[in-house]
Amino acid sequence: MPNGGSDCCGTCWFNAKNKGEAGYDHADDPEPPFCTIRSLPIVNPFYTYCGNHPHRRPERDSIPIGPVFTGEERQIWQPSPDSEDIRQHLLALLGQIEVRPRSEYPAGLYTDEAVVWQLGEFKESRAIDPLRRVASLDPNSVEAGPFGRTNRRLIHLTLEALGKIEHGSA
């Protein structure tokens, strides 16, 4: 089945059509695709993505992380929902960012990048000190996994988030 990557809503366990399972087993089922954690009908599930997919959050994280993206270029389609619970969750995830990047599915925004970006979009002032910590990480630190990701893009997004929070700009 052609798609824009296996990290799409079409294979996500939060897609009601998939009955709580990740993968392609329910792709031909008659139910409409619907994101249960965002209460969102999914128009094109095999070209729609978010930070909660099992490839990104294998522990089944049901609190929305960042926006929903669509298309091969992964453009923002729906903004992140906003609530105190979501902000608290993002702040907790921010505090868990480690010195070395975590190995993760190599397409789109990585979880740590989505977290810092979203906190910047929210202009969440409680994130300032933890974001400064992330900004001070070694940009050349390399993940332990097979993809060779460094902290460069994370640090760039972190500095942009700090600019949004502290000065209202990137």
C-alpha cells in the first residue's frame, strides 16, 4: 500500500479504525479513520502524521504532542490542542531530553524537536530554564542508533523557541 511513511495515521493505534493496534491489519476495514486522542477525522490517513505515532512513542503516549502534519512534505495541517495537561506533559518530556539524541524513526520532527517547538509556539515561560539546558547541549553529540542524528536541529529549534518565549519572535 503506497504511503508517505510507515509512521502515518493509517498505521497508528490511536486511529479508531485500527481498533487499538498499530500496523496495516485494519487498512481495508470499513470504519472511517479518526484520531481518538485529538478527536479528529483523518482525511488522508496514509499521508497524515503526528508525534504520538508508535514509531515515535512506543509506550503509547496518549497526550497530544505537537501539531498534525499532512502530505509528503509534512506541512502542518492541524495545530496542537492546548491545555494545562498538555503543557505539563510537554514540560515533563522537555526535562527528559538527554545529552545524546534518542534513536527514533528518521522522518519528520523527532519527539524532542516537537516538544521544544510546541513549547515555543505556546510561549510557555515555564520552559525557559529547561530550554536553556537543551540549548547548551553539544550540537555534535550523535545518537547511539543507526541513523547518526546529532543535536544540531534540536538546538536550532530550541533557540527559536526561546526567542518566541522571551522576545515574542524567533
